[in-house]
Amino acid sequence: MTELAGEAVPGRVSAIAARIRESEDIEEWRKLSVDVAPLMIAYWDVHPHSAMEMLEVFAHCLPVDLAHSLVRSVVLGWREKPKYDPDAGGTADHCYMSALILSENYDLAEHPWAERVLPHTLDKELNYERPMRDTDRKRALVHCIHAGGA
Amino acid sequence: MSSEPIGSAGKLWSAIVERAGLNLKLYDGQLLDELAESLGVPKDDFAGGLDREGVSVEELLASFLSLVEPYAGMLREILALFTRASARSSGENLRIRFDFDEARRNFELDLRNFRDWERSLEAVVGLVEVYRFGELDVYELRHIFVVPDLTYRIEHGRWVEFEPPDDGVRDWLAQDVHEAAGGLSPMPPPPSAASEELRALLRRVWGVLRPESDVLTADDVRTIVRGAYVLAQTDADLTRRLREFFVRIPLTEVETSILLDRLDEVLNLPAWKRREDLYSVWVGTRLIAALGAEARVHQVDGAISFSFRGSHLATLSVSPSANVHVWSELQTPLTTAKPMGKRKARIKPDYVLSGEPLMNPSASLLVVECKQYLQQGKRNFSNALVDYARGHPTATVLLVNYGPTTSTVVDRVAEIAPEVRDRTCVIGKFRPRHGLALDEFERLVREVMPSRESAAVPALSPLRREGEAQPATEGTLTLTWGASPQDLDIHGWLEDSKGRTGHVSYSNRICEIEGNRLELDADVTEGYGPETLRWATHGSAALVFAAHNFSGEQPIAGCGARVEVLIGSSKLELEAPNEDAGRWWQLFALDTISGTLSLRNVTTPSAPKEVEND
């Protein structure tokens, strides 16, 4: 845990995100996802707000199937934290929600937090295009939730 | 087995049955049930079914060996207990002795063989890496069974899962996943599918879902089972997604002949043939382990004994004057007019964790009964819980089962004996690598254990209150017993701060060294006692006390002999322990300056200190 604690975590997470963005090798993405999962879980203890932002970054730069595994693993790890609270990231709540939607992990969205955060998250996802891998599938996931009466 | 090529799973199964002498109607029936379930093949005409379903030799081997895996885990943990007990004994020859009633053959396992068997099992299990996924791989697999508008939809902002068409699967999914610690009842088989390739792929998925797998939560398993049943008939893309997934998961390429040789080796291990006993011993191992490293594992003549007649397995000192003991097969009266089960006047659960005095059912803290059923027997399990709870009126009564359990067992306890419901519980899927069940077990043991700070016998508390040591400069020890053995003797040893020593016994009744004095009042040789030893010290001295069975016509263990110790206003009472390890009953050691009393209360073949005059 010493290795994962403190200021080293944000830097290492950002470096891995950059490598995933630069690479086009799915096996490398898979390997880097495995490497970054424990770092992302530890990130919560450093700064939940930034951790949520980075979770969205990974949901963008990985295709849905890989993003699903990584986001699920990280979120379940966060939930084990004694002080876990979906509101702990403050205004980064929409990042957390976006990560759940785009990785097809919306079943992990906690209610009533989800009711509160979903409207402005959907507004962002429907109105502001951002570059991401596996875009069509992710757009379909956003529309599926939008159509589901959010 | 390896000399002849085996071309089909059906032939392999027939060979296994023949070579291992499997008795599928009795002892090995559960093995067949588990295999049939995991492979989705009907158990009637299992060999034929394997070939009809297109199960490969490798798949059958992998499934079979995954059933062996928990036993490798059990052996590993039993071996650790062995090693721990050996470290405190003279060497490598420690054995586990199983001493059954007349109906079953006794046998012994020795440490060296145990290590060999454990290695054999590990070697075999290690060959079946095919089912070992990383955590992210497993989530990726799970995700294959999550498809928008096919397995779920979003309704009013909430994630809603579709139910599969099969009634049995719906019932299985409807179980409360959080009930007890036992998890779900046996899984439905893989869904049928028109394509042979999809059937084979789904069997591989089911291999990951087996109870031995520890990478998926019960919720994940439900998602996959639900998704598989929904998608197998409707999603043409499922085969492709599964194919692509499994293509990158390396299938361990093991020469079938090597695997068969190893399998042959394992199936002929005594440990495999006695796996029912192994399970019960493993549960005992977990109980002792839950007490912590300070628990002392007892051995008699170089063996840890599991006897039908009752065995004292371990002791943990929780205070200077209080111990908890682990017993196997401890027999106590069942003081209820109408037992629920077949038990009669006495009950004998697999394990009892007891305080003192031993044999007093009211001192029992925890009763553990082991079952090795694939499917729970609601009536049988609840009857056992009720009888044991009534026979141990203050203990928590726990039933652990190899297979799953549900809350219906304790629900029935609540119906037939509501007064004991709060003291009864069940843990299903209690086996190695099942963290939830193992954690629950440890939690229960911790819960019933007396606090180590508050466990001191009040009468003795002045002897060892931290930071408040009181000199124990004067005291008496009185030994009383019954008609037999006729001649018991008190022995006392004294050592002063300069290392000068003395010994008092029937042959030397007074010992005095520089104002420190021990004196024995009598030598009773025809039963009953009493014999009283008094001491008075001036300055630092270490005293050690024991009783010796001089006449030896019956063991001192369990003879009912009692010792009463008075030190100032403190009083300690001991009763001869039931575990018979020799003619000496070691009582306690006392540091007169610090007032620290170190309780032994065990029988041993030799005296605690040199006996120079006897």
C-alpha cells in the first residue's frame, strides 16, 4: 500500500492514461487497465474529485468492453472504502456518472444520487461531443438511458 | 490408465470410475452430481451423455479436477496445523490419528505422507489453469452477458433486468443472494443451445462459475446465468463474443496422458478416499486457526487424535485462570424429553469450543457440526441444530456444510424450537477459497470467545492485575480425589532468586531454602485425600506444582481429582483434565514477587521438573 499511497498515484495514473491514448494496441490497453485498476482505487484516498475525473478519462479512451471491466473494478474497490460516498467528488459527480454510463455500468449508479446527477450528466453527454474510442456504442448507451425516462 | 489412448469423455469417465473404484450410488454420488451439474449433462447414463453432448476429454478432466481442488486446499491447511504442532514437538513423525467406532476402519496419516499427498494434489490442480482468469477478464466475460434491450432496459432512470423464460432459473435467481453466508443453491445447468459450439462455450463459462471459483461475486454469477438463459436462444452474436473472449484466454495445453497419470495418482490417495473425514478435520483446523496462533494443539504419543470417543484438540489460555478448549466428538447429555433427530440420551457434535469446567454443557461457547452435502437437508440440519442447542444451553450452535445452505434451515428451527433460534446458524459453501463463508465462521468464533482481558476468574484477579502486582507469599494447595486411583501425590518445586532449588513430595515433605518454605501435610495412599501443600516465601521465588498418579491403576485424566488453591483471598479450583497424556497432572507455576500464576492444567508423561528422590 505504501507504494500506492500519496502523491505518486495521480502522476502514475495520468501517465497510464496518456499511454492508452497514444497506443492502438488492444492488448496493451488490456495490460495497462490491469496496472491502473489498483492505482485508481487508491486514488480515492488521495482526492476523490480527481479520481472521478480520471475515471471518466478511462471511460473515454478505452472501448466499452475494456472500460466496463476497469470502471467496474475501480467502482467496486471504491465502495469498499470506509468513507465511500458518491458525493465525495463534489462537482465531479457528472464525471463519475459519465464513466458509469459510457462503460455500461449504469447498474452501479446509486439511487437517489443517480436521480440528482443524471439530468446534468445527460445534458453534457447529449450536447457536447468529445473524442472517445468506440464512440457509436457509447452514444447508443447514452441514448438508451435517455430514452429510459431519466 | 495412461498407456491406452482415450478418445472420448465417455470412455475417460468409465476409466476413472473403474480405476478409482468410484461408488457412484453411495460415497461418490455427490461427485457425480457436481460433475453433471457443471457440465450440463444428465447424470443417468453419464458416460453416454458426455459423448452425446460433445464434452471433450479435456473439459471432463478440467471439471473433475476442479472438484479435487477444494480438497487440495483442505490438505494444505491441515498440513499447516500439523507443521505448527510439530514445531512444538520433537520432530517430523507427528501423525493424525482417526479413531472411529466399530463400524469404520481406523487409520492414521503421518506428516511426511501428508506432504507428499498435498504436493500430488497441488500438481494436479495446478494443471487446470484454464479456469483461472484475472479480475478484469472476469468482468469482461460478465459483460458479454449484458446487452441493452436483450438482458436489461432502463426504466424511469433505473436499470431493470429481463427475466429468463425458464421457471426453474427464475426461481433460482429469485433467491435472496445475501441470505446466510451460504450463497445460492446449486446452479442451473448451462442453457441448451442449438449450436454445438455455443454449448461447448457455455460449458466453459459454467466452469468459471463453479463454487470453487473465487473471482466472481454471487451477483456476478446471477448476471451471467440470467444473461446466458436470455441470450442463448435470442442472440446470434453470443457465440462470436464468447469465441473471441476464450480465444485470448490461454487454454492450458496439458498432455492428456500426463493429466491422466496425475489423476490416477490422486484418486488413489488415501486422503482422497477418506475425503469425508478430511473435511471434518479441516473444519477443526479452521476452528483452531480462528483461535489464533497462541492456541496450543495437543498431541498424544506423537499424534493429533480425532477419536470417536472424544478428543481434546487444543487449548487457548484467555487469562491466568481461564482456558477455552477445542474438543472433537465431545459427548454430553441431551437433557430434553424428545430429541428432534435420531440422537438419544447423549449428543456428540463434531466440535465443541468450551470454557471451564469441561464436560459441563453450560460452559460450551460454540458447537460446530460439519455436513458434507451438496444440497442441504432442511429437516436433518435443523434437527441437529435444535438438539445441539438444547444440549448446550448457552452455546452458539453452528452447522457448516460443504454445499450451499439457505435460511430455510434456521426458519425451521424458529418453527420447531423458537427458544433456540437466536443461538443457531448455518454457513453453506464452507470450503477453502470461499472467503465469505470463511470470514463468517471466524467472526462467529471471535464473537463467542471471552474477552481476554475480562476472562480472569474474579477470585484470582488480585494475582495478576496489570501494574498492580501483589506478592503471593503464602498459600495452600489441596488435592482431593475419589477412590481410584488410590495413590495420588502432590509435588512442589521451589527455586529462589539465586538459583537454589528444592522439591517437596511424599518422600521429602519439607523443603526450606533461606526462609522460603514448602511443606506437605500428608501422604494419602488409599484414595480420596486430602493432601495439602503450604508455602511461605520471603523474597523472590518460583514455585511449580503438579500431581502424580503413583498407583496408576487408572489414568489421572478424567478421574475427577480436584485441586483448590488459596492465595490470600484468591481461590482457584482445577479439575483433572480429560485428555490423557500421562501420569503427571501439571498444575501451575507461580512467581511469588509478581504474583503471576501460569496455569498448565494438562496431563503429561513426565514431571514438570526433575524428580530426584522418587
